Amino acid sequence: MGEPGWWVYILECADGTLYTGIARDPERRLLQHNGELAGGPRYTRGRRPVRCVWREPAANRSAALQREAAIKRLSRPQKLRLLQGAPAQ
């Protein structure tokens, strides 16, 4: 079947905050977040280094965006439960 086209991911920043995003190539995106490649978002620029603590494949860009939005609506404790593999509710 091959690699999924899109990924939803959560990063943990150096200050302990969590950042959620989507990418087609999560390894490349992580390099951008850490400033090793151009194109990282402003949020993580001042919170480096960041590390990927969770990721999930998505069927397409639309599904990835919907999942990202759902995760962003979660509280921090719910996100931490998600990272541990438990249901977020």
C-alpha cells in the first residue's frame, strides 16, 4: 500500500508547549520547525528545539486538516492522554 499522503503530528517544544500540524513529509517538516531548513512556522521559532511526540496518517489533505482542527480543540490534558495512546475524551 505505501506511505500515506498526509500526516497529522504533535510536537513538544522546548518550553513544554504542544504544537499540532499537518505535513506530507513529517521528517522534512520537523527540520523546518527546528530551523535546519527554511519554512518553519513562527510559533516554534522561539521554542526550539522541538521534537515529534505523536503522528497519525491521514487519507488526504482534507482528512488531515479535519483531524488537526479536532486535536487543536482538545484541552492540554486531553492531548496528553492522546499522546499516551488513550482516548482523548
